[in-house]
Amino acid sequence: MNVMTRRFMTSAVAVVACCLGLPAAPAAAAAQPAPAAIAEVVAANLGPTRLPGVAVALVKNGRVLHTGGYGHDARGEPVTSRTPMRIASLSKSFTALAVMQLTEAGDLRLDDPVARHLPEFAMADPRAEQITVRQLLDHSSGMSDTTHPEAGLPQPDSLRQAVADLRRARLAALPGRRHEYHNPNYWVAARLVEVVSGLPFAEYLAQRVFTPLRMTSTVTVDSWQDPVPGLIDGHNRFLGITWPRTEPDRFVAGSAGIVTTADDLANWLALHTRGAASTVLSKKGLRELHRPSAPDGRYALGWDNPDPYGGPRQITHPGSSFTSTATMVLLPGSGYGIALMSNSRMPLEADVEAVMEGLIALTQGTPGTGAPLPLAFIADLTALAAAISIATGGAVKARRARRWAQRRATAAPWRTTLRLVPYLLPSPVLAFLPRILELITGGRGVTFVLLSHIWPTFLAAVGLTAATGIMVTTARIRALLRQQRRQSASSTTGT
């Protein structure tokens, strides 16, 4: 699970509560993981309450050991090692490699200002002139979702337009000051590749990266709705059940646009684990891609170096579209590389994490971690049960509104108002839910469309809670007004 998703889920659980009332063993000398052992790890995390379909690639020291597909796609067909899937932000490592190729060709340098090679790049902030190519690739340019919330803005139709749209944006920090993950960094980087090479970005990758690596089934698209032969949209979990969903439109060129297969992704991992120069990039260039350079001390150029927490060192990157999830891991200590693609985007990514953790354990000569609790399923049922419980209680309160009004008829108006306020709070929480989550998660763009795919049951539960609060408030106000009219009429008759 990437950092944004972890923060989002922590925040979502807190909002649910508010709205609904509520040491690793040392690595052993390991034999090559057997296909049967890989299948066992994956199978433990497939099924009605877990993941629908998964594809896996495993390599070591530049040699492909295993590729395979498990489960089914959204049409019920078996997933294979040749099933096309979106890999979302794993695409950034390809864009970074393309830039590094131009660097090795002498066409630019990583610490050159971007505007030197891309004159069309400008922002509503003079500090943007200082942004270097490296700062684009390690997300330390100062660009941010807090100043340019790209997910909620009209989507560009080309890399040229994506760069032009930045002319209205300001920086959130001085370039090089801090790491802030922001997709437009890679839109600018991809446009830089186009301008410097003289080739459209998709054509450049096809000629200079995909073809030399024999990635014959890999393409890159501008939008997630662009048609790709054989590509099927994935799944989300709603009301505890996995449903096929249509992938919403989103501009992703350079940042998240690659569609590939396990077979092809194995060749990509082989490049990065070979430990030697290739026709695609030098050994030194590959090391530079993997070396942390961002102010956080972790993020490199399209790759991350997370804290291993006692496990083996990893060079990795996760990615998620609205209906799919992917992750890849390099293990420099053992020479292994692992890629995992899932055709679902769940409210919790524990099942995807468990598959990867199990595969890493196999490479270390230890048993797979097995299947964790089906947390996505449990989270759905918990949110749903809490919302239904509150809705049921609200219906009872609405039916008893007349009795409540009789008790409150002589109370001070301000006291009565305070009694009603808690029932109205879920409505503004629902209305501003994306903004609330953005504040808690550090500014990453959150929209209702995103929420409806990450955790639609949670969104429905908050909506049901808000509707219940409005129902109770309306019933009580109406009953109170009737009670006051009756009292007024009675007083007039008595007079």
C-alpha cells in the first residue's frame, strides 16, 4: 500500500467513526521459488472476499524465472501472463528511464533547468525557472496538489496542453526544498522527452524502450479511457461484493499511462536486476535511477526506497488506477525482482500487500505469510452495518418525533437547537469530505469520483448517515411546529 493510500485509509476510518457514531526472521539461503509455491501464495488471496485476478512476474539477476496469471477478469475469463493490465504509477519509472537515455546521449543533464530544454514550461511563480530535470523526476520541484489539484481540474488532452495548464499554477515550496508526489511532474518530464527527442512520447517509448526490451504487448496511452486491444476494466468492492467497474477518464501520459502484461513486465524487471549495461541504458544510468535524491531521503527517479523495517532492502514503486493496482519490487541483496498486477482497487490493499510479502518471503527462503483477514470485505461490512444501525435508530426517532416535541415544547429555543445540531453534522461532512481527506492526507487530490472507486461503501454509508440526520431533524422540527400550533390554538380557545 502506498503512503497516500495508507493515509487515506487511516483518515477514512476516523471519518467513519465520526459520521457513524462509532521482528522479521533473518533471511536464509533460498532455493528458487517453485511455481507451485508462487501459486499457493497467490491463491490464498483470491476469492469472493479477496482479489478477483492477479498476474505475477519473478526474475533474478536479469533472468526471468516465472510469469503467471491467476483468477479471472471482469468478464469471467482467466487471467494469464499475457492479460493486459494498467500499471498506473509504475509508469513513472519508464518516463524516468527515457529522460536518463537522453541524458546519456548528451541531449540534457539532470541538473539543468527544465526551461532550458522546454521553453514552453512556465508557471505563475518565478521560482519555477529554477526547477531542474532531476527535481521533476524525484518530485521535489515544488509543484503540489495543494496549489494545482490536477485530479479535480479539467483534464488536458495532450502533454502540450498539460504543460500549458501549469501556467496558472503556483509552487507550494521552493524547488528542491521538499518531496511532494505530484503527477504533473511526470507530464512535464514526458513533454520534455517529446521536445528533446523530436518524437511523440508514445512513439519514443515504443522505439527506444519497449522494442529493445521485447515488450511486444506494452503500450502507453494519454487517457485511461483510450482503447487498448484486450484491456478489460477492473473491479471495486461495494457492499462487501466485488463488482466490475468502468475506468473513469483521467489524463495519465507519462505519469500512469502504461498498459502491459506480466510477460512484458518481467523483461522490464530483468533490465533492472541484470547488474550490467544494456542497449537501453548503462549500468551507471540504472544506478542513478535507483539512487534516492529527493529531500525525503527515499524517493529516487521513478523509484522509491522505503524503510525495510527489518526486512531486505527494497527499491520499489506502487501504482493504482481507479479499478486496478500494481506494484514492483527490486531486492538488491538477492538480485530478485517481483511485479504484481491486480485487476481491482479495494478499500484496503491488504490482500495485494500480502501477495507481495508472501512472494518476497519465498525469495528469502521462508514460508509465505499466508492470507490475512479479508480486510476490504470486513471494512465494507463494518461501514454498512454501522450505517444501517444508525438509519434504523433514526427511523425510530423520526416516528417518535411527536413525543419528542411534546417534551421540548417549553424548552428554551437555543437548547432545542443544540439538540438538533448533532443530527445535521454528517451533511457538511459529506459535502466537504474530499477537502477534509485532502487536509488529513497531506494535500493529495481527492474527489468524489475517486472516493466512489476506492471505497464506495464508505461513501454510501456517510451518505445514508447524512440522510438519516436530515430525516430526524425534519421530523422533529415539523412535530415541534405542530405542537406549538396546538398550544397556541389551545391558549386562544382558553382565552
